[in-house]
Amino acid sequence: MPAPQISFEFFPPRSVEASFRLHDTVQALAPLGPEFVSVTYGAGGTTRRLTHEAVSAIQRTAGLRVAAHLTCVDATREETLEIARGYAAEGVRDIVALRGDPPKGAERFVPHPEGFADSCELISALRETGDFTIRVGAYPDRHPEAASDTADIDWLRRKIDAGADGAITQFFFEAETFFRFRDACVKAGIDKPILPGILPIENWANTRRFAERCGAKVPAWLDDAFATARSEGREEARSVELATALCSELLKGGAGHLHFYTLNKPQLTRDICRALGIGPSPDTSGRRS
């Protein structure tokens, strides 16, 4: 089996200490040769400047291909496209285009009066520039705002039709969840790459709460697995075992690329990659040869 492609997601730091942690995370994971890394955008556009700074720093210091998250929240069309043009001027050619979460305290997304109404409008505008590889979000489990069980696939179809080059999924816990979604996408005529998103579980209680908020289904056996691991003092080892098993199933099922949500904490992601046989690239630039 050929070595899979991998990619990592980071989030922008909000403090000096967090800046050092991001730097250390990038340095720890860059030798694994990611195809690209992405940097998130805070809810309500709260990290717009920090995201830009992190993207620039990673590209400049680590020599990695960086995908910048860009959302429709709390900005005019021109302001959003100006950010994109700034990225293009710096040589950033990858965008993860998202509608974005509502600002803190808001119950639902409300477009800026002069902004993009949804991710499809943003994707179309970015595609017209001709400058970017555009990836979008996808939801193997039903998104909390989805109107029906098929709505997420319908929305992904619209985003692909608008010009997206591929998608990265929300995290999930069982390979069958991804395969079922992938097969439904193929049936719907979606032929662009869909990268499975993997969230290494550092703290099960926190991950479970996060999953419930974003609609990711939590299988009962995971509660039992981590309860046992906690009693045995093996939570970290169990996390690596379970994530490695999930990734192995995905690779055997035809997924050729794994996207890891690192939470700016590299150890679990690095251990999982090592368990999968993904080692440092011989290419000293940090890119997979």
C-alpha cells in the first residue's frame, strides 16, 4: 500500500505562549512531509489578523504549503476578497472557504449587508480570481443546521458546482461514517477529493462535548473504551490505538489522504502517524518527495 498523503490543521495563537506552542507544533510535524497545512479562522472572524500572521509565518519559516481558512462572517465582499488578494500576493495559493460560525452570542449566521450570503458565493468569487486551490467543509454526520438527512450532500454539491476543488470533512469516530458519506457523494455526482478529518482524542470528555455541539455522532463503545483506559491510566495510549485503527480502516477502504486536526498539540498526531508507518521525509525542505 503506498504511503498516504497527510495534512494538518492548526489554529492561530492568541498569546505569546500560544505562538511558541504553534511554532513548536509546526516544527514537530513538518518532518512528516504534509501535502499542506491549514490555519483556522475564529468564530465571527475574531482571528482574521492572527490567521493571516500565522499563515505568513508558517509559509516563511517552515516552507510548507499553507491553506488559509476564509469565511463570510462580519465582512463585506470587498474586505473578504482583499484578504484573499493579500494571500495571493504572498504566494499563498490554497484557501479553505467556509461560511463560518456566527459571532459569539449569536444564535445563527446573518450575512453582512454587503457581504457574501453563504460559502457558495464566496467560492464563486474566489474561483473568478483564478488564483487558488479551494477546499470546503463537508459533514459526514448531519450538521446541526441541516434541514434534512440529504441537505449536507446537497450543499456540498452546490459548493463543488460553485468551483471548489475538494472538501475536508468534519471529524468522525467510525470509518463506516466516512465511507457511507463518500458513497452518497459519488451517487450524487460529486467527483472531487473528499479528505477525511481525524481528531486525535486528547481529552475524551472535552471531545465528547465538542462532538455533541457540532453534530458528530458518538458511538457508545467509545465511552466504555475511555472509561476503561482512564481506570488503567492508559488514556493517551488508547487514543493513539483507536485513531491508528480508524486511519488504517480508512486507508484500506481507499482513502488516500488523512487530514489531522492537531489542536496545536503535536504529540498524539505524530504518534499516530508513526504507528501508521509515516515517518520523516528525506526531503530536507519538509515536503514529501
